[in-house]
Amino acid sequence: MLLLPLLSLSALWGFVLNLTMGDAQSLLRADALYRTLGITSTDLGLQLQAERVRSAESLTERDLSGALGGQRARTDRSVAEFRQSVADAGGAVDGELRVPLDVLDTALDRLGTIRTNIDNGLTSRLAGLNEYNSVIDSLFTVYDHLVPVADLSIFQQASALQAIGMAREHIAREHALVVGGLADGRFTAPEATAFTEYAASRKFLHSRGLAGLEVALRRPYEQVFATEPFLTFATMEARVVKSGAPPPDAAAWRETVDRLTTRLDELGANSSATLAARAAEAAAATVVEIAVAGGLGLIAVLASIIISVRFGRRLAAELAGLRTAAVELSQERLPDLVARLRKGEDVDVRKEARAIRVSGSAEIIDVARAFGSVQRTAVRATVGQTALRRGVGQVFLNLARRKQGLLHRQLALLDGMQRRTHDPDRLEELFRLDHLTTRMRRHAESLIVLSGAAPGRSWRKPVPVIDIVRAAVSEVEDYTRVTVESMPVSAIDGTAAADLTHLVAELVENATIYSPPDTHVLVRGDLVSNGYAIEVEDKGLGLSATDYARLNTLLAAPPEFDLADSDRLGMFVVAKLAERHGIRVLLRRSPFGGTTAIVLAPRSIVNEPSAQEPVGGDGKAALPGRTRKKALAVVTSGTHAGLPRRVRQASLAPQLKESPPEPESQAERSPNEVRDLFSAFQRGTQRAREEASEEGP
């Protein structure tokens, strides 16, 4: 919170300091460039102008005299000195100045070619002069990049002096044309046109330069322009423009131009020195401003940092106390409260929602009070939600218990009706009704599981795994599609047998629902090192990797039941039953593309075969008579077309599981009973024949 203002202040101070330093550096750089490149470039320009005049005479007279050679030597020395000054300038030459310097260096390299063409007579007089003009134009481009400085007044004066300097160059160009034309006493048409253009440009540049100069720098130029040499030159210039021919008096022209250019060169040098001194003074003043402003700014920044650090430490200590209290509330007190409420403990809201005690500024105390208010609201809401869930669970439990009792009575009535009925059609209908009632009982037990209570069914003795699997299959609607493979002999504790039966039934029913109706569901089991594993495999479409991961997470650690999430009630029931007995359930894709559910019962609820009570072929040792007989009838027996058949004592109530064996001798049947028996046999045989004839060969 405090770092951002400090960084902003420091950045602002640095930005202002950088701007001021940039102005000073620009002024100092301009002074350094004037003392290096400015002096040598001025001399280079004068030497190039002189060589241009000598070359104009040579192009006219075709006389390569020693004067031209001497001037070329002086020009070469000036070029060397200029290039050395560029190297000495070093860091003062920035990226913007480097480009025009490179262009000028390339133009200076062409001097040799220009001289060779002049010496061999391969160029005209005007063309040769234009070659020199091009080199000098590159030099003036460098001058333009030497001018820019941050001080506006200095920049304006430097630009005005640059315009006057360019006017001086046009006077030199006019002089070169006149000198060349004096040799043969005439101008060519292009030369006359060029002279006229030079004269017009000279007048414009003088006017522009004088307009931009301040009084102190303009007055010397005004005095020069009012003297006899300049007035004479202007008169001669106008006559040449009007006549289109060189002036008749060559000596007077030369004398006038020499006197004028000498005065202009001296005045230009003095003006440049004055401007350079002014730039140096401005740079020194800017440095002083930097020292004062930067120092005061630095003091202000340091003072702000010190004050902010002290304030920040105090605020950080207060926030640390508030954070500690808030963390304790969110990570210790509230989670512990929720855990206690889930366990069913009574909670005193006033005691648990005690105020957060912190010290510090008024803002910190206000935040602490707000946290306390949030805490009290959260505790009340949690207690209310827990009470609501407990009430909903109790409603589920009461309804499920009532439904379970009614279903037990309904099963007892169905058992009695099955014992008294010998009509195969009625037996089939009763069996289907019996099967439907069994499924309804499982759904009632699912409600009991969702409410957090135990279903209530259990056995004292271990139950064989095969009987548990058969009982689970018998509670599935589409049981005819389920195939149970042979399993190793083993048994499950009676206390967990009912829950394991319910668990396997949910998985088998899920497999039959989410697989095509013409496929089979395979159930197999095996005794493994960690317990007993039961696999339920279907040939459906399977699930995505994300869905498998989500369901396996639910099965491994079932969350608290949410009434809004009713899409996977069966899986939630499986997870709760597995959690109750430490059973692991895992879903994965099967090799056939469907889903394989693996149920691993731990060693703690699995009995070794040696510890079991001897089991007969029909499993009479442990499972109650009704459940055992019905499981056998469903899985191991059947009639034509998969229809179930009645098995003796398949509908016995659980209370009769320990009934003594039937005596070997039975009472003789009455004639009525024999008649009913044979009638039922005849009707069943006739029905089987009809069904066989309908199915065809």
C-alpha cells in the first residue's frame, strides 16, 4: 500500500531529473560538437568552395596549373582533420548525427572521381560545379544536425545563423560560375539559369536569417549589408541576372566578392563563438538547477521513505495481528466448529462467536468488528444449516423406516400367497411383484443410508460371497442379463453382508441401466492378498477420463450429502456404504469399452474358508431362507426363455432361517392337492408347447 506511492514519487523525481539532465547534456553536447566538428567542418567548407572556384577556371581554360594542385592538397588536409575530429568527438556523436556524417564521408570519397573527370575533360563546367555543390550540400546537412539543442532561443539563433551561412554558400556558387564564365566571356543557358536561381536563393536566405536573429546578433549583419562591398555585389549580381552574361569588369567582381566573403566569414565565426558561449552558460545554469532541484527532490524522496517506513511498520504490525486473528478464525475455529456440528455435538453460538481482540488504529478496529460480525453470521448460518440437514435426514430416516416396515409386511404377504398358489401364471406374477418389492426395499435402505443411519439388516454368522452376489443380482430389475461366474469359496462378516449386498446391487443395476439391453453384465470375484475383490463389468459406452476421476474421488472420500445433487444418488450410497466398512470401490474403463467397477472388501471383514461354517450347494449355512432361495432361483435356475420357477421355501421369512430341517416323512397329499398339482403340471406343459411353437423351429 505504501510502496506504490513511494515508487511513483521516485519515478517522478527521476523523470524530472532526467529531463533536466537531458537539457544540460544537449547544451554541453552542442558546445563539444562546436569545438570539434564545428571548427573543422567550417574550414572544410571554405576549402571545398576554393577548390570549386579553381576547378571552374580549369574547366574553362583547360590549364591544370599548380594553383589547383595546391588547393586540392589543402582540401585533403582539411578532410583529414575533419575525420579526425569526428573520431575525437566520440560519445558526442549520437545516432541522429551519425547518419549525415556517413553520407558526408561517402561524398568526400567521391572527390577523387570528381577531380579525375575534371582533369580528363570528361565533364562540363556546370556539371563539375554541381558535383562540388553536392558535396557541400552534404556538409550543410551535418550543420543542420549540429544545431538542435533543448534551449529554444539558442536553437532559433543557431537556425538563423545556419540560413545566413547557406546564403554565404550561394554567393560562393555565384562566384564560381562567374569565374568560369569570365574565361571565355559568356554563360551557357543552363549556367545563366543556375546563376539566377543562386541569386534568388541568396536573397531569401539573407532575409530569413536576419528575421530570425535577435538584436545583438542581427546588428553586425545589418551593418555589413549596408556597407559598400555588399551594395556593390548586389548591384553586379542584379546586372548579371538581367544580362545573362558575366560582368564585364572581372577585377572589380573578384575584389568585391573577396572583400564581402571575408567580412561574412569573420562575422559568422564571431557569431558562432558567441552562440557557443551562450550555450555553455545555459548548460552551466542548467547544471546548477539540476543540483538544486535534484538535491531538494532527493531529500523529499528520502524523507518520504523514512516516514513511510515508520508508518508502514506500525501498520504492518496492526495488520499482522488482524491477519493472525482472521487466520485463526478461518482455519481453526470455524472448521473445528463445522466438524463438531457434523458429529452431532451441541454448540453454544454466543460462546463460539466471541469477538476478535486486536489493537491499533480506528480502521483496524473497525475491520476487526466487521470480521466479528461475519463470524457470528457464519456460525449462526452453520448451526442453522446443520439443524436443517439433521431435520431432513431425520425425515428421510422416518419415511424410510416406515416404508421398510411396510415392505417387510408386503413380502410376508407375498410369501404366503406364493405358498398357496399353484397356477404358474399367478406364480410368475407374484414372483415379479416379489422382485419389485425387493427393489423397493433396497431403495428404502438407500434413504436410510443417505440419512446417515444403518439399514438394520445383519446376520450373526458369516455369509458366503456367492450368496451375497446372488442376492444383489436378485434385487436388480434386469437380472436376466447378469452372468455370475464361479468364485473362490469365502465369506463376509454378517455385520457387513447386508451393506455389501446393497453396494453390489447398486453397481450391477447401474451397469444394466447404462449398457445396451442386448448385452450381458459380468460379475466375478477372487480372493486377493488385501481381501476379496468383486468386479462388475458392462459393455456400455463408458465414461470420459474426467468423469472417471470425479466419480472415483467421490467413491474414495464421499462429501456431505447435498440435496441439490441428485444425479448420482446411487454412487453416493455406494460411497457411504464403502466408507462404513473400509471397502474400496474403483471405476475404470473395461477392455470392451464399457465400465468395470472393482469392489475390494478388506481383510478385516473377510473370513478365511477354514473359519466358515460348512456350506451346502444351496448355501443354507448363513443367508436367510427367503434371500438365499430367491438368489438361487434367479441366478442358478430357470425355465424355458429365462422365466423363473418356484423353489421350495424361497419365500421363508428371515425369522425362520434357523428352523429345524423338515422330517423325512411327509403326510400323504389329499386328492384335491394331487389334482391341483397335476393340473398345474398339465397347464405348464401346454404353455411350454405353445411358446415353442410360436418361436418356430
